[in-house]
Amino acid sequence: MADEQWTTGEVVRRLEDVRQDLKEDIHGVVALVNQKVDGEILRMGQEAQDERHTTLVARVAKLEEQAAEKERQRIADRRLIFFSLVVPVLLLAIQLYNANRGGT
């Protein structure tokens, strides 16, 4: 091969083949890089979505607990109102009834 002489046309044709092969290889590498980057972006997006979901679940659980605590407090307040207002009035009514009944 060292003793054969290439013509200018042959050198140009071979350089064009090498250039075309490099161009195809670069397109393949670019496609692989784009695929990898898209996969990374997808993974990062999924992780962010999972993190938001976990945060929302925790917030909903906290809100539900607060609502349950408010309901327990309302029940306790109703009981307190009943015993602090209604029971003394009933006791007063019973005492008045007994006093009127015993006095007649």
C-alpha cells in the first residue's frame, strides 16, 4: 500500500467517506446523549413529583388530625355548656319545686 500512489480523486473520496462515517457516528452519539438526558430529566421530574406527593399526604394527614381535634373540642365544649348552664338551672327548678311543694 505504501508503494501505490493514490490519485487526488481517490484521496478526496476516502476523506469524504471518513467524514460521512464521523457524521453518522456523531449523530448516534448525540441521540444517545439526548436519550440519557431525557431519562435523567424524567427521573428527576418523577422524584420531584414523589416528594410533592409525600408532602401533600403529610399536610392532609395533619389537617385531618386538626379537624378531628376541633371536633373533639366542640364535643367537650357542648358538654361543658350543658353542665355549666343547664344543670344548675335544673337544680334551681328542682329546689323551687321542692320548696313550693313543701311549703303548701
